[in-house]
Amino acid sequence: MVTHHIPSTLEETLKLLETNLYQVMCGGTDLMVQSRSWANTVPKLVKPLVFISQLSELNFIEETPDYIEIGSVTSYETLLNSSLVPKVLKDTIIEIAAPGIRHVGTLGGNIANASPAADAVCTLIALDAIVEIMSSNSIRTEKICDFIIGVKKTTLKPNEIIRSIKIPNVEHDYANFYKVGGRKADAISKVSLCVLCNVKDNIITKFRIAFGAVGPKVASNIKTDELFVGKTIDEIKNNIDDYTKKYASLITPIDDQRSTKEYRHKVALNMIKAFIETL
């Protein structure tokens, strides 16, 4: 059995992380699955645990002129009931797991787990969100697209914790999330897509896409997105195949128990077409 700590403050938590290699746990909705063992046996947890779900300093939603800031242990259910949270993020969260999971799961955990199929991460990257990361002696920020560097890999150091997620406080004319899973609810994504778009006088002024479950991390490319900027909606629609194929090289899925790479590649491109047709 591993030892555990339940610190009462963020300061106490950060001091603990300086003393040993701990596994930080909030809702545990990913960690406990990854650590599961045979029936009626304890989970295979190697590191001592530090629980953080009780830390009030990490449980908040605040708005500034520049950002919507969300504490890393704020539950999905709390986000669904907040008027400050962007609708496209709510549309994403409602597709995640089931109500029981959403009452304990968090954005902080979804980001730190760094799954390529993480639905919330897909939308947060499209939104150009950043994470604020703390240790006992430093605070730093990093774009989520840079923070996650591979499958289950991030730049988080052993003595650091995600304090908050900051979403730029901007409006979008179109903000859509698409997901294909093995069933209509409580499913891990085979493919997911978040698209944001602004239009003025029939001309696209912003275009942002992120794909989930099509590579070793959520896939996005700002240079490709910018090829849409300055084009009219009619021009994009009249050349829909050409513009859709610009993302083909970004989509590099694998075969696994949920789907095939050929299916994922085709569906990802079809999702872009489906969005363009809504403009």
C-alpha cells in the first residue's frame, strides 16, 4: 500500500512536492483506470500520493478582460453550470464520459494526463489556452499545445503543479466541437475536432482547428489555419476539397482497439467539410 498526503493548502502541497517524487491526484478518473489491478485487489500505484481536490485555492472560475481563468481542480460539472465558460467548451465537456465522472473530473487532470484523445484538450488548444504552472519558488505559463509533448508526456516537472487554465476572453462567430465514438455517450473518441471561425463581410478573419485522436498529441497547425484567413466563404466552399486536404498531412492516426487509421483519417477530413458547409 502506498502512503498518501492530504494537504490543506496549496503552499503545503508545493512544499511536499519538493521533498519526494509524488503522484498528484485530483479526481483520479484517469489515474485509477491506468493503475487498476485484478478484481478485489488494490491499485498498482508506485509513487506516494498527494491529493489536491480539496484545495480551495485551485477551485475557481474568474473573468478578466483578457482571460477566463479556471482553477485546475474545478470539476467539469461546475464548468457546465458557469456562465463564464465558453459554450464550445461546455459542448465538449457534455461529451466527456458520464455524469459521475464529470462531477470529479477536471481540466487540470485532462491536460496533465496528456492523452491524444482528450476531448477537452482538443478544444482548449483550438481556443489557444495556456496553463499556469507553479512550484514552491516559481510560476510559469505555457501554451497547452507546447505543454503536451507526446503521448502521456508533458513539460511538468516533479515539483510543479498546474494551478490554472487561462482561455483568451474573445468571441467567435462559429465555435463547433465534433466527436465520433463507439457509441453516443460515455465513449473515448475515435476522432474529435474543434473549429473556431470569425467572419466579417463574408470574409474569414480567423480560422482555428484542433484534431483529437489522430496522432501522438492533439494536432493543430496555425500556419495551415491562416491559409483560410482573407478568403471568402464562397471561395472556401467552392474549393472545399482542396482546402480540406491542406490538413491531410497533419492527421497521422494509428490502428488500435477503437478504430483504424484509414477510418480516422477519412472521418477527420469529413469533419472539416461538415463544418465548412455550416458557414
